[in-house]
Amino acid sequence: MARAYYSTMFREPAPEIWKIIRDFNNYPVWVNGAGESRIEDGKSGDAVGAIRQVLYQGRCIRQRLLALSDVERSQTYEFCSEPSLPVTSFQATLRVTSVIDGDRAFVEWWADFDCEPARHDELAGTLRGWFARWLESLRTAMGTGTGHEAVTNPKLVPPSA
């Protein structure tokens, strides 16, 4: 199993960031390139098991919310349609943690997945780049520009849940 990991600091407090990303159907609000999004079967955007259909760069993507925690400010999801990359067993988690010093937030996004062993580094790098770009678009959506401290060391991994 391979892991892609990216983290960054935000100037805003964690609760402010969590308000935006908590709703699984909010992708178009903060992910640049995401178009129309809807939750299937009339479920809410915070219902575990909800499936979102989102148009991203002209492609319809379906993802299922596997877990949502307001205590940990995290959400975990998987693909229920073919992923954009040649991966299987894909699960991603996005987590927002309070940083008391300066009332800021530490945001992490990681994905565990299977792929051909020879492609682990390549695909992890691609996902890491996407996570960085999408979190930068969140920063832009919040109106804070690019002022941040990125932690991009690929050797860093989040603690086990």
C-alpha cells in the first residue's frame, strides 16, 4: 500500500476552515476546477455513506463519505467510480487541526492506495501535487492568498488513526 501526504498551515482558525470543507458537497466552493456537485439519494453533505457526484475538469467523479468527525475535524472518503489514476483501494482523509500559537490551523490531506509497486512514488507525487493545489484553492476561496508555511516532506506521514 502506498501513501500520498501533504500538509500546510492556514492563517485562519481551524473552525473557520472546517466550516467550509465539512460539507462533503461543498467541493465547488473551494476546489478550483470543480463544477456542479450533488449528493445522491437526497442525503445531506454530512451523512456518512453519502455519495457525491462532482464534475471535475469535465469528468464526473463519484466519491463516498466513509467517516466524518467534528471532534477531529476530519473526513474520509473513497471512490465509487473509476479513479482518475491507476489505483485501487483508494481512501483519503482530510483533517484540520487547531494550532494554538497564533490561532491558526494545520491542514493535512493524505491518501492510501494500491498500485503497481513501480509506480508508488510517481502516483504519490501526483496526488501530493493535487492536494497542494486544492488546498491552495481553499486558501484563495477564504481570501487569504498564498501566505502559508507548507510542509511537503514526502517522508512525513500522519499518525495512524
